[in-house]
Amino acid sequence: MLAGAAIDLAVSAHTHRWRIIRVGEMGNPYPAVIGGGPEMDRATVIELTADTAGLRAVIKDADGQQLDQFTGARTR
């Protein structure tokens, strides 16, 4: 249903495991960032920035350590 929408980046709350799904990884035409679980050992924070240069999402654990990041261009 969302495949035809103008989505630059989907951000979802916890599925009990953080993850970045890059374009095409699961047949998806847009990237997705998913937060971690409800317990502190799996909790995450997603920092998002957007400017004319593009989008950036950084996933950090509860201690502030970077786990992964996504950088991509905006389509609009």
C-alpha cells in the first residue's frame, strides 16, 4: 500500500529488535529504521536529522553508543 507513496524514510517503534532495512532488502522501495525493545538492555534512541543535503538516522543504545546509521537523499 505504501509502495507508491513518496516516502523518504519510514521510522517505526519497537519490534523488540532494532534494525535498519535498506532499500530493496525486503522488496521495499524506501528505507526503514526500527527502534529496539522495551527493556533497557534492548532500548534504543533514534536521532533523526534532515536538511537540504539529505536525511540521517542514527540508532543508539541506552548508553548513547552508536549501533548503526542510515544516510540517504531526500526525494522532495
